[in-house]
Amino acid sequence: MTQLTCPIDQSVLSESKTSGEESSKCDQCGGVWMSTYAMDSLEDNAASDDMVKGQRQYGKHEVAHCCPHCGENMVRFRYRGYNLEIESCPTDAGFWLDKSEDKKIRAVMSKRESNFRRAATAERTWHRERRGDKVGIFQRVKELLGFHSS
């Protein structure tokens, strides 16, 4: 098996777990290499099953860091349009996360899920208002607390 090297300081990466997922970690800089499968799993664990994840990469551009997997220059992008830049393999084999970026990814996915729930509640309210349905204070409190009726 080929040893993976860190794209930042060229140290040999060691097998590790990041947020419960298989990864390879740089002991020098704290960065982590995650396969595409491991990244998908990280996102799935941070979001509900019914949430549509959507586009992952925005504003892509090549950077002068060699991919641990293929050795080609990596691609940097804004993760899901947020102000979080991470790098990926140009052949889509995986992702390079700088130290603690896995936690930032989980936070982004949680925020996205919260935003989707809020949008769904607003849409239900709009449809009720449009139909002329009256919503009592008890129903509004239930929705505020996350209890939804069909």
C-alpha cells in the first residue's frame, strides 16, 4: 500500500478516525485526508436522512498542494457556498481538511438542516394563510418547538 503524504508539509499520514470516520492524519499540522465515502458519511451523520444535501463545491480553483491520493494539484472550493474553503482530489477520490475543519463541516450541515426546517415551517404557514385557515396560539407554540402537524 502506498503511503499518503500531507499536502502541506509532506509528512507521512497515519491512519486515524475523524468524527468517527476512517481518515489519514498529519501529526505535524493536524490536517486530515478523508475519502469521498468518509466525507459523505460525515455529512450524513450531521444531517437528517430526508435533507437534500445539494451542491458541495462552489468557486473551484486549482492550488499548489499535491493530492495525497493522486499527486496532482488539488482543487480548493467554498464548501456548500459557505465561508469554509477545503481542498479536494481532482479525481474526486477524497478531501483534505485542515485542523478542525471536520467540526466546521458538521456545524454547516446542522445549520443547513435548521434553515430547511425553518423554511418548511414558513411554507406551511404561508399555505394556511393563503387558504384562510386560522392558526391558534397553541399550534404556533407547537411549531416553534418543532412539533409539526400534517
